[in-house]
Amino acid sequence: MKALILNSGLGCRMGVITKEHPKCMTEISHTDTILSRQLKQLVSFGIEEVVMTTGYYDDVLVDYCNVLHLPLKFTFVNNPLYDQTNYIYSIYCAKEHLRNDDIILMHGDLVFENLVMEAVVDSPNSCMVVSSSLPLPEKDFKAVVTNGRIEKIGIEFFENAVAAQPLYKIKKEDWLVWLGNIETFCENNNRKCYAENAFNEVSNQCNIYPCDVHDMLCAEIDTPEDLKIVSEKLVAVNERTVYMCFSTEYIHSGHTAIINKARRLGRLIIGILSDEAVASYKRFPLIPFEERKALFENIAGVERVVEQKMLSYAENLRWLKPDYVVHGNDWVEGFQKPIRQEVCDVLSEYGGKLVEYPYTNNPKYKELDANHRSEASMPDVRRGRLRKLINMKGLVTALEAHSGITGLIVENTKVLQDGKTYQFDAMWVSSLCDSTAKGKPDIELVDMTSRFRTIDDIMEVTTKPIIFDGDTGGLTEHFVYTVRSLERMGVSMVIIEDKTGLKKNSLFGTEVKQTQASIPDFCEKIRAGKNSQKTKEFMICARIESLILERGMADALERAFAFSEAGADAIMIHSRKKDPSEIFEFVEKFREKNTTTPIVVVPTSFNTVTEAEFKKRGVNVVIYANQLTRTGFPAMQDAARTILENHRAKECDDKCMSIKDIITLIPEE
């Protein structure tokens, strides 16, 4: 595609303004002339070749274009009869340069905003700019539209007509028809009319459609009065602001393409999702906020970069009040659909507009995402993420996973509420659920080799931090090897309980004989585990069973302070009471003396307490320890019973997730 710009006219009505140069060189802002703005717009839309007709002050115009140093190939064609003919003859003079391409045709005195140019360039058909919103002009172009196509163009048409401007995109097949009749006109010495007169005779052979830009800026400058009006409108156009939001940690060509489109609309402000917002929406970012912000600050044309604290745009939109919000059209459906609707609602409050571009579905970008996901799943990257999340969010949540597919459920489940996204931060690999999945009792019967295979299955398909249920930790001499193995695998935390002997599930409490380890012995196990670590990221959490075994609050607190002093990175306090008061009492008294060591709770019994309440009181990790197991097995039992009762599977189908939906959970790589 090449551009044809008609600059052969005398510009007599401009008076002294065109005394020393062609009209197209008239200044319309402190940075641009009419022509320099047109040429920069063409460059921004990927046009590389310009055919320009000249006449009045030919040499001045050619020199001016060359000193702009734009990446354009110019072909200048002089109309030697510029003062005796109309631009139809200028096109005729340039005809040999115009036969082999689609054409963007414009008059050299036309000023238009980028959205107009975008509509023209992106049109799948030949088109002419019209406005159904503006009144019909008395002396300027109007287009007669019949059955959706332009039938006539001229200043004399008023019936079934709309205001029109000489800015066209003309497909090669339509252009050759029009150009052929331009040649006929000129060779028959009909050279003082508009080129559109030649079009009107062959319009039934040219499929040119109206491109309605409504009240967008697109106007010719014929007089000093026009110049004043258009320049004032251009000031408003140039003051427009555009807002985009990114969470990405790398910038590829798809990002730069949509950024360049956004820049055409106005002064570009980019919002960068905070680390917490990214962590709640996708996964913990590999690159922190300040570095992601710097990536965009160094992109040419980005005027300002700000933080967006939530997935919701509302706060930033009401603060910045941008004229446009730009986004890909991938959020029309799916998880972000409510966010899109919220953006539309907020923009409607003050008259802003949403501009959406087709989402770039390039296989290379999918490969980049897959590589990024792989990097996030690497042990050295994954291991330290839990500690970072605790420091960043204050409170993190974990849900049990006992297989690859349950790990994927934890990885991918998310909800959108009040402009925020919520998902689980980590996975809890429970000995109870691991044993139950294997049909074995929860008495440390499943050995560590088998437990580690479960971790491998989960880690192979997920990226989130893993908290491992280490039961009692076993013998101190064995525990150090467990720590090293878990650390090497990329596990973030191991939780060990202060009991000895044959393990019994804590929820049995005093109903079965359970022996609590002495404080010195358990402290020694913690110290040995910490000393065996190779990295600082891995965490050992001491689980206190005093409340379960009804040993009292004083014993629980004594142990908590001793264990944290021995090096425990976190303290887990457990209770089997539905009333959370003793948990709250423990947290309050522990926090009076220790404000930094993370506190972990497993609210299986005291399940009415919200995460917000836990966070307010000083809890840092909430583990939902067995809910997938406890809901999954009853559902499978029910399915089995339904098939047996009906002697077929039809009645069971309504209870079943489709195989297709299950498969979509599983990553392709």
C-alpha cells in the first residue's frame, strides 16, 4: 500500500500564509505543519512509500520533505499546469506510479486524527471518510450513499448525502477503474474538474464504501478561519490521554504493536499491576514491580507509568480520567469480562471511550508464556516464593493437593470479587490426604519416597509454592535428610508437629494415646533441620499440639517461644474446637512478645473465621487442609451408587464434569 498526497494547488484563499510556501506547509501546532503531521501519521501506520504531486513552490516542498528525515520513500510528480488545471490532472501526471498498489489518497490540506486514519487503513474494502453527525456543507464534498455504497461524490449533491472528506483507501481493483476514467477525462482535455467527476461515471464498477467517523476531527484547511478552527480542535486532540494496563514481565512485539496503536490516540499512560495484584491474578511475578515499571518507562512515547493496585481499573480511571482505555479484545469473554464491564461503566461516568484491538494469538507468544511458566516452576525460583508472598501480602492461603490434577485445581481456580482477584497462594501436601488417596491409614505408613513422588507429580504441572506436611519429622538424624531433599525439590516449607511415637491424626485429640515431644528434644530437631539447609528461602514450621492434647495455653506459648528461638521460621497452632477463642488468645499473647515470626493456622474445626479476621489478628498462613479430599470422595461414592441403582451411566452424567473441561485444566507442554 502506498499513499498519494495531492499538493499541487495554489492555496489562494489562505492569503499571506501561503506567500512563500505551499499550503500543506502551514503550521497547525508548535511541532507540526499540515504535511509533517500527515507524513508522521503515515509512518505510524506502516506506510513506507509516498507519491506526492507538486506545483506551487515545487522545490521548497521537495526540500522540506527531505529534511524531515522520515523513513519514507518519496516520489515527487510535478504538475506543470498546476495553475491551469485541477488535481485530476495531477493524478494523471502521476499515473505510472499508481497502478500496482492499494492507495491511500488524501488532499495535502487535510487534518485528521489518528482514529480516522486507523478506520481508513483497517477497512477491508475501498472507502471514503464521511460523517453522518455533521451538517451537510454548502460548498464542500458530500457523498451520496445508495445500498451501503458510495454512488456519487461532489459539492452539488444534497439528497441521500452525508458530509465527506477527500481521504480514501482504494483497493487496487477499484483504483484501476477510477484511474482509467481519470485518464479518459484528461486525454479529452477535461482537466479542470474534480477527480470525483471521473469516479461518478464509473461508480457502479467501483465498490467504495462510506467510512463514518462521526464527530472525529477530519477537516480541510482552505482559509485562515479554517486554520484557526482546526488548530484549536487539534490542541484538544493532542491533550487527550490514553490508559493501558500491563502485568507482563517481558515485552514482545505484540505488546509493542498495541502500545504503538495506543500512542496514536493521545498521551499514553501505562498502569503496571502491583506485585500483589499479579500474584492474586496469575502467579508471583518473577520480576518485581519496580523493574516491571522501568521496562515501560524506557519505551519511547510512554509519557507516564503508574501503579495499578488491583485488577480493577476503577480507582485509576477515576483518578486519571483518561479519554481512552486501550485493551485487546480477549477480555470480551472469560474471566476478565466483569472487569471490562466495570471499565465501560466508569468511562461512561465522564465520557471516556474503550478502544479494543484484536488480541494477538501468535504461537511464539504462547511459547514465551510457556517458557515463563517453566521458569516459575523451577525449584530455585519456586522455593523462596512463599516467604516473599508472606512478606508482601501479610496473609497467604493454601489448599490441599494430593495429585497432579488436584494441584492443577489449586493452581487455576480463581474468583473475581469487588474488582479483585482471589486464588490460592500455595499448595498443602498433607500426609492425611496423601495416605487417603492411596487407601492407607494416616500413621506415617506411606514412606517419604512415596510422599516425594506425590510432590513430583504436583510440581511437574504447577508453579505455586508447596507446603509439606512432615508429620513428626521422624528421628532427628532422618529429618535433616528430609529437609535437604525437600529443599532440593523446591518445596517452600515443611511443617513438623511436636509429637513422638506412632503418629495419630490430631483431630482425635485425647481420644487416642498421643505423646508430645519434650521442648529440648524438639528444639534440637529444629536446629538440626535449620543447620542442614543450603539456602535461606526454605522454611521449617513448628506445629504445636498443646491445645489439641489439652495441655493448656501456657504450655503452647512456652513451646512457641522456645521453638522460634531455636530457629523455627513459623509457628503453627492447632485446635479441634469449633470455637476459635483459644486460637485467638494464643495469637494475641504470642504477638505481644513476637511480632515477626509467621503464624500458621488450619481452620478445619474453627471454620467460621474469615481470612480477613485471621489477618487482622496477626495470622500469616491459612491452610485448608483436606477439603478437596473430603468433597471428592463423597462425589465419587455418589456416582458409583447412581450407576449401580440405575444399571446405566445416563443418570450420572448430570453429576459429571465433561472430559473436555478436565482436559483444559491440563497444560499442553
